[in-house]
Amino acid sequence: MEDFEQLVSSLTPREENDEIKLYQNTVSVACPVCEEPFDDLVACKKTETSLEQIEPLDICVTVHEGSPLLFTHKH
Ligand SMILES: [Zn+2]
């Protein structure tokens, strides 16, 4: 993905820990994978991360500079 910084600048940071940084998409930015607006972006800081999923989600995944990016879509 080319415009990661630009994408993230449109999003609202919600949570950060050692493994992930969570951004909320409050302005209906289109997912770069499926081009539908996504709900949250989870930027993984490590190449391996376990995520606990609390609700059913569709997830699009891409990689930016070796770090997985997960775009979540609620049903
Ligand atoms: Zn998507």
C-alpha cells in the first residue's frame, strides 16, 4: 500500500500496546483491499500477533513494510 501515512492521518487512534495500534475509521475511508468502508484498522507491530476477536468480523489483510494491517468490517 502506498499511502499508508495518508490513510492513517484520516483515522482516529483508539488504542495502542506493545503488539498493535488500533485506529477507528470515523470518516468512512474505503478499505484498500475491498474498497468498502471499514470500521477499524489494526496495525500489528510484530510479524506475529494473536488477536482476540470479540465479535464476528470480516477482515481484510495487507502488509505494510513487513507489518500486517487488518481492516475490520462488522456484519
Ligand atoms: Zn475490506
